[in-house]
Amino acid sequence: MEFASFYRSLGVDVTIVEYLDHLVPNEDAEISEELERAFKKRGIKLLLAHKVTSARTNGGSVRVAIEPRDGGDAAEINCDKLLVAVGIAGNTENVGLEQVGVTLERGLIKVDDELKTSVTGVYAIGDVIGRGLAHVASAEGVYLAELIAGQKPLPVPYHATPACTYCHPEIASVGLTEAEANAQGLDIQVGRFPFRPPGKTMAAGEYPGFCKFIWNKGSGELVGAHLIGPAVTDLIAEPTLAKTTEVNAESLIYTMHAHPTFAEALKEATEDALGHAIHL
């Protein structure tokens, strides 16, 4: 998504072939749909529920064969460059792990809750143990350094890991999606607020997107937050703090948010979840 967005900003014709039904399928469904609308408006061609069956070079170009995932007529795309994005793999090969007895599972280093490997005195963090985010690896590194130093650090809050996609519009999320919350049988309150009304959004000319907050109706704790729009990869820090420290919905509403800012949308979305919205 990031490279597609970047190249389109440079005026390049971009086609995205996605095997699943939506872009960014790990995000909340409403976020995926909003991104698809925004990308289409920018002129990015989307082929959802399609698969690539082959790719071959032809002089200075690439011929990519595609077909609908669930059956249908095959087609071919002729392009200058083909970018294949199928996930992240830990760099664990040919570094001597097997020789010293470090246990691997599906190419990743196996660790316990304290990030210890199968070899005494050897620890592992980050991509090589299956975490795919730089800020997670950084948190693990700090935790591990304090643990080795004999401190009693708090465990890494994996349940409150922010995820960011640096495309345009930006995407950021933390916690459960609405579908995941419903699947767990949680009693939730969901609020939304579009980025169009806030004054700073108007001044910046950044109209697409919205904030979506999911709160536990009984406890008031944050279940999940899902943002798409301007500066949301920075704004996600506030709901991540709420998720980490168990700030409830009432506390977030009570907290003044400066005007005009993008952050006002966070407060407004929470007010909508509790039925207190006055600016929708």
C-alpha cells in the first residue's frame, strides 16, 4: 500500500492485485473500504479477489498473468515494474544458529515469555521471532536489557501494539476490530467521526477519512481504535496510551483537545460512541 501510494504520487500508473476481498485485510473492514475509495479516487486501479498466476520479463517490461480468485477469465497486465509483497521473513539463515543449538520453528527463533531462546544466555527479539514492527522490537530490546540488568521490567504490551500504514491517506490502529470484538462476544459501543468537519482539516485540505473507536460498554475500557486520514500515524499514540493504561471513555471525553487540531476527531468519535456527539 505504501509503495503503491508513493508511486501514484509521482504520477505513475499503478495497479494493485490483491488475493483477498479487501485491501489491508488485517484492518477494520470500514478502514479497508475507505482506503479503497481513496485509492480509486487517486486513480489507482484495484483488482480485488484476484491472483497472479505467472510473471515473465519481456524486454524492458513485465507481463503479469492474473485471474479471478474464485474462477473466471484470465487476463494479462503489461507493466514496467512488478513489486511482490507477500510478508516479512526473519533473517535467520546462514548465521550459525543451528550450530549453537538455537531452536527454530518455521524459520523463526523460538523464545519464551522472557525472550530466552533454547540456549542459555542467548535471547532474541523482533523480526527473527516473528514480530514485524520496528517499535515492537525496540520495546522488546529495552525490556530485555532491563531484565538482563536484574531489574523487574513490565512485560511488553503486545495487546496495545499500534499498527501504521504510511500511505495517503494514512492508516493507524490499535486493539481489536469491530468484527473481532463481536466474535469474542464483547458488549461494545462504537463511535465514528469524519475528518471533514474539524477546522484544521479544512485548512489543510485533508478531507478523506474518519476515526472509529470501540469501547467496552460495561467497563468503559478501550477495545480498539481505527483511524484513516491526516496525521493518524501520530494520533494513534493517544488511543494506544488509553489501551495501555486502561483510560476509559469518560476520561478521554473529559480531556480537553485543543482547537483547531486533528486530534479533536478522537474526542468526537468517543462522544459519538457514548451518544454525546454534538458536532455530527
